[in-house]
Amino acid sequence: MSRIRFDHIAIAMTRIDDAAPFLMGELGGVPDHGSPSGVYRFGQWRFLGGGRIEILEPLGEDGFLHRFLRERGPGIHHVTFKVPSLGDVCDRARARGYTIVGYDGSDPGWKEAFLHPKQALGIVVQFAESRSAPSLRRWQPPPGPANPRPPVTVLGLRMRARSRERALTQWGLVLEGECVQDSAGALVYRWPGSPMRLAVEIDPASDEGPVAIELASDRPVSLPEGPHPLLGALFTRCAG
């Protein structure tokens, strides 16, 4: 039986090439695939255990990434979930009050739809029904270091929500994640077969949205104290 899979975390920034020294040189990421796609291009890096980070770069004069970068600067843009049926997950979302945006079922090999961050706990959520392997031909990844370091593990994304009910609705009821509570009180959602998980801190007084990309490694890793100056995302190391 096909299941929902937490596929990747996407970061928007001005140039994909600027991400390579950190993703490859420090975190040991391996280029996976990428391609131009209309008003943007993307590239993905794969890490130990299968977790993936995607970098988005705007193309042309204007588009959704230009607007995102003007308003927020570089940072985490969306999370993508591969789903067995786009129609089913969209129906579950609508039944719980979400508005589906950007629905595109024109390509049988890649159907997609989105939840807007104003409804979706401060982050774009992409649903994708994929029936074909991604094309590897049109992306030339940035050059890597001469002696790459071993890849770290990307454990997943830490989020913040104002209530348990809001987190349960989105990650549990719509996306069917399995939830446990960790020792610090965060709700940790997992999807069987997915290399990454999503941890949600509950704070009624704080803004909702992504907090940090969480990593694990058996080797030393040099991470900025705050958000990465070029990628805009906070990376933290924790136990696997």
C-alpha cells in the first residue's frame, strides 16, 4: 500500500551556487537532481539516511520567489509531501477548512497542489503525486569540494504552532502523520518509510512557522550560531 512520504525541505535564495559550500563542504550533501522550471530553478542534495534539502533560485524578472525574497529574504520556503492520491489529500484538506491553491493535474507524471502559509501554520505545504522519475539531464550542480566530508543526517524540520489542535489537523488528519510527544513536549510527526520527521513546538504566544532544520552527525559540524547568512535558515544539531 502506497503511503504519504515527507520528501524534502526547500529553501529559497538568490543563487543555488551560493548554497554549495555549506551543503556540500560542511554538511557533506550529495547532488541528487535539479532542473529549470518556469520562473525558477531548483537543485536537491541528498544526505545520510535519505533526507533531502532543495534550493530554489528565481529566474526571469518576477515570480513567486522574487516576491518571497523581497518580503522575507532567504529562508525555508516549503515542505513537500509525496502522496498516493492528490485528490484524496486535497479533499481531506478542504474538509478541514483549508483552501487549495496552485492545483495542477495537467501532467500525469507530476500532479501538485499547495496549502498557503497563512492557513498552513506559517509554511507553504506542497502535495505531489508523482508517477515518473525526475529528469537529471538539465541541471549542472555546482562543483563540490575536492575532498568531500561524510554526509550528516537531516533529521527533519522543527516547526512552531499555537495549539496542539492546529498541529494535529494539518500534520495528523490531513497528512496522516503518526505522532508521539518527546521529552520536551514537542509533537513529533513521522511518516513510515520517510527518512525525515517533523517536530512541532506548541507556543500560543509565538508566530507559527519553521524554526530550524535539525541535523545529526557522528563527526564535528561547524554551524552558524544563528540563521545561515546566505541560506537564511537556522541549522541545529541534536541527537538522532
